[in-house]
Amino acid sequence: MGFDRRRKVLEEAWVGDAVLCLYARERILREDGVIDAEKLRRMTSNQFLASLGEPSDVEAEIGRAYGEGGLAGASAWIEERLMPLFNRQEVKRVSGPKRNRGDAV
């Protein structure tokens, strides 16, 4: 990827990151009714985004969706492409493997 192309992707990603953070904060407040910084981190982390592709590329897609459709367009993009995976990961995280509590039989 050329320097100019990479710079464009990083600029779009910078905006996309901000839009994703705003989306995540609004969703957490709307659905959970609390400020949950840990959930925000999980929803916006590079580790999570990497499950969909290179994190900067994913954020750049959000930035482009924002450029084309504003917050509504970016939110629709996030809802369609990111949230189904996030929701599945959250279910797995909450249910998790059953741990042996050390109970004697």
C-alpha cells in the first residue's frame, strides 16, 4: 500500500475510532443504563476489531460510513457488521467455561 493510501486509511480510521466510541457509549447507556468502561473497552478494542480484519481497516470502514451517511449511516454499519460478533462474544464471555470450584465429592 502506498504512503498516500495508507495515510488516507489512517485518517479515515481516526474518525472511525471516534464514531465507534460514541456509538458504544450511547449503546451501553441506552441498553445497560450504566457507565461501563470495561464493556466500552471490549467493544472498541483492537483485539475485538482484529476478529473482523486489520483494526485500522475496520475503523476506516466506519469512518467512510460516517462520511457517506453521518452518524446514522455509521451506526447502521456498526450494527450490521460489528454488533452481531460482539454480542456472540459477550454471551460466551458471560457463560464462559464452567470452573471447578474445588468442591470435594
